[in-house]
Amino acid sequence: MSEAIELGLEPKVVGNITYNGRDYPITNEAINDILTTAIESGIGYWCESMGSDGPDLGVGPGLHLGEGGQLKFTCVEGDGDVLMNLDTFLEAYSTHCEEKGWDPEEMHEQGDCEDADVIVQYALFGELVYG
């Protein structure tokens, strides 16, 4: 069962990515899956902590972004806090799909912790900084 359903929230489309001329709806649930993968096994080597920037909406990170919140990441190397919002995430997701040659559905279904790490770094830094 997804976190959205467990929290009594319906998964909903929060943005779109165009890939090869086709629009793909992106749900808060898909974003949450990618960010959860990144947090649990993808970004720990460079990210010290992650939390909401502003009021905590009491939901997972993808659901938080989908509701208009921002996430704050603290880098291990002391570069300060870096913010992510829905727009930066969607742009990063789109960029990584293009680079990998996968549509957003394939990325959501087949992506691993390395893909999640790359997406988060693109969203935060606009490029791959670590690894």
C-alpha cells in the first residue's frame, strides 16, 4: 500500500514531463517513491539530513513537494542547505529520463537508487556533483 493511501490521501497528478513528444503525468506517489529510494539508499554518502523547509505537512517527501512544500537537504561537506521544490524535481526527472533514454514511466518502474541519487542531485545542483 502506498504512503499516500496509508495517510488517507489520494495519489494525484502534480505535474507533467514531456518525453519524445508525449506528455507523461507525474503523481505525488511517483515522486515519493523516487525520493524515498534516494533517502534510504542513494544519497547517504553526500547528504547529512533532509527535511521540510517550512511547516511540516506530516507526509512523505514526495507528497510534501506535491502539496507545494520545499525540501531542505544538508550536505556532508558543509556546503550549507540546498532547497528542492516541485519544479526543480520535475526538471531533474525529465533531464535524467532524456539522458538514460527511458520515459518517465520506465524510470519510475525500473529506476534504482543510483537513478534516484542523480535525480536529487540534478534537482538541487543542476548537475551531478557527488559520485
